[in-house]
Amino acid sequence: MKETGKINYLEIPSSDLAATKQFFSSVFGWSFVDYGPEYVAIGDAGLDGGFYQSDVKATTASGSVLVVLYSAALEQTLEKVKSANGKIIKDIFPFPGGRRFHFTDLTGNEFAVWSE
């Protein structure tokens, strides 16, 4: 439900939209709708958003917001990320509230996955 002042949509850079779609559909089951050659909307990801064509990378080192995904099976998700050629940049570690790991996708954007 759309509400004033609530986060409604995220847009993330990607230097290779085809590779991004393949990675996130195979690892997390996301679907996509193409809106021209430089934009693709995300579906089945829990929050609406999209990827736009750009050579910029979203990383915490560059001051970007960190997109954190949830997994009920953290180790299995880590293996799926690896199998899809994602790069694990912080292996599973504890934090208040659970455990998580950080990875970069095929275009170098940083994401995290957490579990209780």
C-alpha cells in the first residue's frame, strides 16, 4: 500500500542488465519487466524497484545504501550466490538480531543477506 513518506521504490545501477536479470532470477527467483534498453523493473522481490543502465556501482565503501535481503536458509543462499558467480565479500558473521553475509553481484553492486 502506498503511503506518504514511506519507502516505495528502489533503483539500483547495473552495467549489464541481462547479467543482472539472470543472476537475481536464478539466485532469488525475481522476475523482471523491461522498459526499454536501459531500464528493467524488479518483480517478486518484496519491494518494488528496478535496475538502470549505469557504470556506477552501489557499494557501502562508496557511501551507497545497502540493500539487505532475507533468507530462511542462509548457508544455502550463500552457496546459490557463489554458484551464480556472485562474489562473497564478507562471509557469514553474527550481528545483533541474527547472522548475515555480504556479496557483490555480477556488476559489482554490494548486497547483504540476513537470517535469524
